[in-house]
Amino acid sequence: MKLSQFKFNLPEKLIAQYPSERRDECRMMVVNRKTGEISHHIFKELVNYFDDGDMMVFNDTSVFPARLDGNKEKTGACIEVFLLRELNADNKLWDVLVEPARKIRIGNKLYFGEDESMVAEVIDNTTSRGRTLRFLYDAPHDEFKQRLYEMGMTPLPYYITRRPEPEDAERYQTIFASKEGAVVAPAAGLHFSRELLKRLEIKGVQKGFLTEHCGLGNFRVIDVEDLTKHRMDSEQLEISQELVDAVNATKDAEHRVCAVGASVLRGIASAVSMGGHMKTYSGWTNKFIFPPYDFTVVTDFITNFHMPESTMLMMTCAFGGYDLIMKAYEVAIEEGYQFGAYGDAMLII
């Protein structure tokens, strides 16, 4: 497959800037791989597609407030700092992106907060935009981190062009988020309300969780036409024995396993063993999935509508079939579906 095969014209008005008022009341397109049928629903109708003994796998990663507004020493220039991950808790070292990068050099100090009480020093250049910051804040680690997060904003994706609002802290987070580490929300999980989860539970649908800390690599521009030459950024992945046992028992009983979101689909594909089963996994994955790809564990997939030429679109096409999914995207644009993390959902059965 070539990069250009995943290009399409997406009207700006179809990129959702805000979520639907209720999590489970966005629109849901259902795509049937066997019949090629495409139908239109509301997300909470999802419960009609699964039965007793089926299983849904979610990503329980939690998004932290990774976006900070800082000021450069002496000049006062506004610098946006995007926290990626903590490198060393004792020394308060963080891997970050800075914008505009050309203004920031090793040795520069940045000030954060209205009172500029949080100071960071640039101690390393990691990439053209990447830096390592040492925060100069004399306090225990827990107190420092709490203060840092109080100053941070929700790291909304680049295609949401407005500034983060206080409500985003809740809405750009799944209701089952419990393991901190993501800077990108597992968007398909955002549609699940407590009521919908309860209805699925009453119907006998099991749920399980893996942890994959979604990073900015999901949005990185692919700059090669030949997709075999693209390298994904690595993401931390944890798959427990408890999840493995539950998924394998579901498969053995010939019930369905539904991946909720691209990170779950990728996580499970990173932990496949023989005979359509899973094994435990602890470490990093940079698995890049594009058509054609043989999925042996997952039978159904819930995802959002993704940006042109994105790795998540490629993964969706790998699962649903290139021609059918690209046709579904044409229908979605004609029908005014909303795209992106705050947009509508697609169920592939």
C-alpha cells in the first residue's frame, strides 16, 4: 500500500471541535465486512450488536495535562511546552516538545504559572523540536507533580484548533481511565458512559483492560510513499495474565472479541500467540498495521473517523478492508459525520 491511497478531501467543518453533549449519543456507523452493508445508528445502540459471552477490550490509560504555557527568561517570549514523559522523578527531568523550537537552546530557563513560581532549565536537545527539561522546584515529588499538573492544560489534538477549556479535562478522558501516561486519549473509549457499560454488563458482555500509553506518534506526518519504510514511535504496553486468560477463554468458547480503539487493536496484535490466542506483554510496541493484515484474535472493532493519511485510518482499513472502509468514509462525508477524537464512531463487524 502507498501513502497516497489514504488521501481524501475532508471538509474542515466535519472536524469536531467539541464532543457530543452525552458521551453515548454521538452517531455510529456500522460497517458489515461480510455483506458490505453500511448503516447509521446512535452509539448507545451498540448494545444491540453483542451477546452474552462476548468481550470488549478497553485501554485504561489516563491522559495527563501535558500542555503548558511558559515564558522565556529575559525576553518573556511565549513558549508552548508539551510534556511527553517523565525521565527521572528524583531529578525532575522531563522529555518535552517546545514551540517555537528555534527560540529555545540549552541553558535557557522557562517560567510557568501566573506567579512564574515553576522554573525549568533546558539541559539537552533530543530532536529538532524535542528538549529535556530539568524543573527547578524544591518540593517533594508528589507536590511538584501536583503543582505541574495544576498549571497544565488538556493536550487536545492538533486538529482541534481552539484552546483547551476546563470541561476538556473530563471529556478528553475515558470514564475508566486509571493508569497515567498518555498524551493522546484512546478516543473510541470516550463514547462509553456508565449507563452503556451497565447495559452491556447486564447483557452478559464481559470487559477487559490493557494499558497502552498513547503518544504523539499517532499524529506524526508520514513522509514516505512506501508504507513499509515508515517507522512508528514506540508506546508503552502492558497486557496482564488476567486479560489474556479472559480473551483466550472467549475465543475458545467461539464468542466475539471487540477491540475498543486503535490502541487496543494494536496492543492485541502485538501480543498474538498461536491459534488465535494472546500472551502477556510488558514493554514497548512500535507495531505499524496497514493493509493487508490478518487479525486472528479480534473479531469486531470500534473506532472513530480519522484524518487523511493517518496511521489510524490505515489500521482501520487493515481491519475492515481497504475498499469498504474508503467507501464508508465517502458515505460519512456525504452524511456529515464528525471526524477526530471528539467526532462520531464506527463499528466494524
